[in-house]
Amino acid sequence: MILVVTNTKDQTVDYVEDQFQQMNIQYHRLNTDLMYTKYSHEFHIDNDPKSDILAAYFEGECIDFSTITGVWYRRAVEPNLPSNLLSPQAQKYVAEEGRYFTKCLWRLLEGACWVSKPQAISWASVKLHQMRVARDLGMKIPKSLATTNPEAALRFYETCNGKIIVKPFTANTLEYDDAYVSIYTSRVTAEHLKHIDQIANGITFFQEEIPKQFEVRVTVIGDDIYSAKVDSQNDDEKVLDWRRTSKIQTLWEPYTIPKALANKCMQMVKMYELSYGAFDFAFTPDNEYVFFELNANGQWAWLEIELGYPMSSSLAKTLGG
């Protein structure tokens, strides 16, 4: 059985569930937000291995974790706490014990095939380290600076001839009351420099702005690799970040990257002990590929939907399904 670790709001898994059903693949979707409120757990371990019980129960269904052969670690979130936990102390205790329990669960499933193990995803998601690894593998990278020093930021701006961008490491959204605001890659202007002292309040990530002909997404799933291009430069709102919403539809096209670049992508995924990785590249006017980042647990289903790539099949194959 394949265990899909995600949450109730994950629309990508909604889609892949349909694919698994069509392929007659047995799976259980573990929505981690419901782990305390909808699941009951029973883990027995004693001196006789035959007496071990590793099981959870969900709406009358028993999930025997000893039967799990593959784990798709997709979008785990913090569990909702039971409503009868009224004191902050009780809530904190249950939350901390629960986090430890889930670590135990993932570790007890170490014999399964993972896409990918939580510790590998965490280790691979360090952007500054990614830049060094990509460079050492022979990929082109943008000049980059992470700093709280306004003077260092001004020097970087001058070094890059006033062509720099700013983007978050990981905080891609901000919550205001009931609304969420996305944070995208943005150009740093002379007007912004008037307030550069504010970066002393928190680490800020700058990069040189890379000119582009178009952008490329390279997705590695197990031993399979898929690539696609998007002309982000025909839309002023998407020039710096193709994820921005726009009135112009973002059209992806099938694209073949050079074998040497594909090998480097595969090598980087394996170096981080991942089974999955989604790479973002710019293709420049000088016909060079410039590495932006490796998404260790990034999105991919839209490419299967738009381009017909058999990515769900690759995922199932990698998981042993």
C-alpha cells in the first residue's frame, strides 16, 4: 500500500488520487491536519517482533503501517487540536508530543520507498546551499546576497549595475485577517533604496536580475525526467516571476533540455537523497541556462494536465505501486 501524507486542502493529491484509482493502485490518504481529531492510533512494540502493532483507524478503516511499501510525503501540516483542550498548557503539550510521534511514525516507515524522506526535503530546501551545489556541478547561477547590512546591499546593487531582484527564502505568503497575500520576486529600484536601512530588521535575499528568453521547469521523478518551457517574457506581470497571476494565460510547451543539463539535475537530486525535484531555470539571450532553485517538494500536476506528461505514472512507479 502507498501512504500519501498531505492535508485536506491539497488539490494536487485530489487529482493524483483519480490517477491512482485508474491504475488500480492501493493507497491511503493521511491528512495530517486530521491526525488528532479523526484518527486513533495504536502502536505496540515489545520483545517479540511478531507482537508489534503499528496501526491507525479512520472512520472504521484500519491502516496497517506494516503493509506500507511506499510513502509520498506531499504536504504535511500541523494537526488540528481537539476542541476540548482548553488550556494553553494542554494545547502545547499535545502539540509537542504529536510532533514527536509523527517523527517516530516516519522513522518506523524507513524501509518504505519515499518520495521523498522529510529530512531529505528539509536538507535540500536550503537555497544558499543549493546555489553552491549547482555551481559546483557546472551550472550557471545568479550572483546572490543574503544580508541584514544595508551597506552590503548598496554595494551589491552597484556591482550588478542596478539590476537586482529581491525574493523570500520561504515565506511566500502573508496573512491579513482572512486574506492571504502572495510574495513574488520583485525588482529593486532606486526608490526602494531610500528605505534600505529597513533590511537591518531581518535577513533579505537579493540576486542579480537575469535576462531571459524564456523559463524552463525540469521535474525529476525517480529515474524519469520531464522538462517544459514557458514564455514568461511576453507578459509584463510575469517577467520576473511566472507564478504571478495575470489576464494573459500562462502557456507551457513541451521542451527538451540538453542531456548534460538533465544529467546534472539528476545528479543534484541524488546528492540530496531525494526521489523528486523540480528545477527552475532561465534561458538567457546568450543561450545559457541559469539555475534559480530546486523545489524539493514542488508542484507538478499542472504539467501532466496541460502537456499530457505521464508524471502520475512515474510517481506510482517510483513508490513501487
